[in-house]
Amino acid sequence: MIQTESIQVAQAVAHYGSFTVAAQHLHKVPSAISYTVRKLEEQLGVQLFVRDSKRVALTPAGEHFLKHAGRLLDKVRQLEDSTRQVAQGYERELRIAIDNVVNQGVMYDLIRAFNQAFPTTRLVVNGEIYIGCWDALFHQRCQLAIGAPQTVPEIIPGQSRFDFRSMGLLEWELVMSPDHPLAQADAPLTAEQLRDFLTITIEDSARYFRPGENWLDDNPSVLVVPNFRNAIECAMQGIGVTTLPRHFARYYLDRRLLVGRAIHGVPWNTTCHVAWNDEVRGPALEWCLDWLGDSERLNHCWLTHDPDTQPELHIP
């Protein structure tokens, strides 16, 4: 029987490319790491690593083994968590993915209320962008996603373990600096008019699923940034034009830090969802879904302009 500790040691050696460095990070002596790997190779009857004086590298058999062994360790961890959940009645850990498109400030209200209700459950909150939310949910990097886009990967609806509810209407603005040449346009713009100018987009965080399509990416000149904060700053400095959810844009439009222009004939992501994994719907996840509420409450809290819930986007 292969021990999980042996797999973890092999993973560390593969990651660092060194028995010595792996030993340092695992708080063991190098001889213990070398012995563990050697015994694992003897148990499997194959060579997992090629060793030379400079670096340790995986053999093809080693790559195959660690690829599938990593999935096995994930299953073991899930089994441990689900067993504790059965024994204790609640989740040991809950992982939430929050999309860049929603009011980030509401997250802090959720965290405070959750910690009061489940003080011993470890809460992990990560940011995702566009298809990255569905990717995180499907590949078990989270149990709950807030702000997952209306574009649902084909593999999701056919699986009974996933469910979702609408967060209502999501409105967008095409924005730019007041000094930008397009800011003076009176009539609605067209996508063709944007082709002469730099457009700013947010990078999809999907790891395995195909990233979503962004119509701004069709322009010859595109700047890709990691979040809306950076997109807003670039737009205010006149670097290019971008699209913002209206609940983010309102603050800057009201103060003439940015100006908005109508544009016709482009596809918008007009809604988003709260999505979750029903297979792991324990008390903590159930509580979150109740706290988040129905579509009307979701829209009001997460997709409506409210200075008290989005102060982090207000760039001086």
C-alpha cells in the first residue's frame, strides 16, 4: 500500500527539483527524503526520478504517477473532510470564490456573519474572473461561487451535483477619460470605431476550461490587466477605454473622473449567478445560501451601486 506521505515527499522533490531543498521545506534531513523516494520506487518497480549532480527530474513514469497521485490525494482530503462533517455535523472548511464583477465590500459582511455562526470552520475566500468561477467550482477549488457568469460551460448543466440561482440584471458602461478622443462623441459608438484605440480587458482566471470571450479582445491593440481596479486607473489616466459594471462605474461617472458612451451591437454578460456544489451542501454552505438570499437581495447587495460596499475601488 502506497503511503500518502510518500506521495507528498515525491511531489515536493518534483516541485523543487532537489532532495535537499525538498527536505528543507518538509523539515526533514535529505537522507530521509532520498530513502522515502527510493522505497517508493522499489514498491512501484519503476524509476520516478532521473538524478544527476545538478538537478533531479521526473521520468515519464514519474510524471504519470504524480499526475494521478495528486488527484488521489485530493480525494483522500475530501474523504477526510466529509467524514469529519458527518461526525461533527458541519464542514471543517468552506471555500468561496468571488468574481471580480461583484461589489467586493459585501464580502466583509459575509465573513463577519459567517465567523459568528461557524467560529471553528476555516473560511477560504479567493477571487476569480469570469469562467474562472465555474472552473473553480467544477474542479473543487471552491464549494460556492458568487458572481459566476451567465456563460455556463457545457459540462456543468448536465451534472446534478451543481446548482445555481440568478443574481439578476448586470449592466455595463463603456468608459474612458474625459480627455479621450472618443469622449466627445455624441452618437452611440460602434465596435469598429474602437479599433483605432487601445482597449483594456480583464484576464479570465480559468485554469482548465476555455476562457470566456470578451468582445474587446477583438481589437488590434489590447491591454490585459488583472482586475477592475487596474482597468479603472488605466482608463482615468487616458491609457485606453474599458467596460465596467455600472455599479462600479457610477462613482467615477458622477464625479466626471470617467465618462461613459453608449455602444451598439456588442454582446454583454447581462447577468451572473450564485453557484454551488450540492454534493457537499453541509450546514455552513446551507447557511451561506440562506444569508445570500434570493435573486432580488443578491442583486441589491452585490450588483447595485452602494459606496458603503465598494470603497476599495475608489481611487484618489
